[in-house]
Amino acid sequence: MTRAAILLLALLAACGPVSRETAEAQCFERARLAQQPRGMIGIGGGTYGLGAKGEITITSDYLMGRDPAALYDSCVFQRSGEPPSQPLYTRPDWKR
């Protein structure tokens, strides 16, 4: 019984709010992906010949045309219970 109670408490704690800094980091990536798709392409060669690989990430936020700044604000608030420390477009690591 005690093990089940500890597991339940751990699961409930995981659902609680995170720090604003953690929320900003998580939501920044979501806003970045709402701005435009991201991807990579790799080409290489080896003893077995040439090879290629690729990856592209397109989110529903991008497809629906959501504003990255509004998405960032609401995401940070939902995860931390606080507004962001600064607007998305004023962050030095944000590039339009």
C-alpha cells in the first residue's frame, strides 16, 4: 500500500507547475516550431557506398498559422502559472 501511495504522489507532483525559467525554455522551442518548420539533411559515404538521411518537423501550430508570441505567452502561463519574464520578440535568442 505504501508503494502505491508514493507512486501516486510522484505522479501528481509531475503534473504540477514548473518554474517560469523551465516553462520559458520548453515554450520557446514550441514557439520556434510555430514560426516555421525545422529540419536537416545529411549525405555521407562509407565503405558501403553513399547514404542520405533527412528529417523535418512541422507542427500543427505552424499549419494553423498561430502567432508564436501568443503561443509562447499562453504556454508559459499554463505551465508555470506566471507570465513570461519578457515577451518572445524581445528575447535576444529569438530571430525572426
